[in-house]
Amino acid sequence: MTEQFRSERLDAENHDLSTFTCGEKSLDRWLHEQAIAATKRGTARTWVWTDGGGAVVAYYALAAHKIVRELVPAGIGRGGPAEIPAVLLARLALARHLRGLGLGSVLVADALERVVEASRIVGARLVVVDAIAEPVAVLYETLGFRRVPNSLMLVQRISDISASYEL
């Protein structure tokens, strides 16, 4: 089933956002109301999966970011500058009807592969995720992310991602 999905850059002319629903109103609303504007402003880039007919069934958004070295778990920020260049996995959502099929992890892997590729062109050391809720944070921890203490923010080194996916 995962072979049928390939990420594409969001294109307002060719992608139908209107029917997308993941069940989390803030994520649905962001895609419907903000994704196109964020692209135009250059504040985030959104990538989508479609159902083959143009209807969006999953998406993620990436943005440039930085994180203060003292915030990251020991060992991750060691040797870096005071503010570590990063990529923010700003949004990630899968349509409600695709839940339970193991596609969430595939969507994350898709986003991380794109981050690794981008970091070969523009320097970045970490991927940062600001999880929307505790269960989401736990999912990211199972994918190798480490939590910033006392928060729902998680980080992972891009070099570790590249090594784990052999990219």
C-alpha cells in the first residue's frame, strides 16, 4: 500500500485540500487555511500525498529553524554553536481513513528523507518536532527522537537519521 503514495510539493492548482481531515482540527485548519500562504511567504514548504485523483490524504510541512544548544538533551548539542541550525517538522498529518495501516511512520520517514537531502545543500544539524500531544511525542520517541526535558519538543541529529535510513 505504501508504494501508491509519493510526496509532491503542494500545488494549489492541482491538489484538492478541501476534503482532507485527520481528526485534529488545528492540523486540518492549517492545511486548508495556511499552507498555501506559508509557501508564498517562504515560511514553510508543504509536501502532500494524494489519492491519485488530486485529493490530499497526508501532508507534512518543513521550515528552517534553530534551537538553543542548552535545551537539547546531553550529547546531541555537544560541540555545536550556541544556536544549532535545524529543520522543523512543523506539521504532519494523515487522513483519518488511513490510520492504523502503518502509514504514519512511512510519512515521517518520507519527511526525514527530504530533510537529509536538504541538509546536503543547506547546513542543518538537527530535526525538531513540537509534538501536539503526549501520544504523538511517544511515537516520535519510538522513531529515534529524544525529548527536550519537560516539554513535547523532540530532536534528532540529521547524521543519525541519515545513518539509520542509509541515505
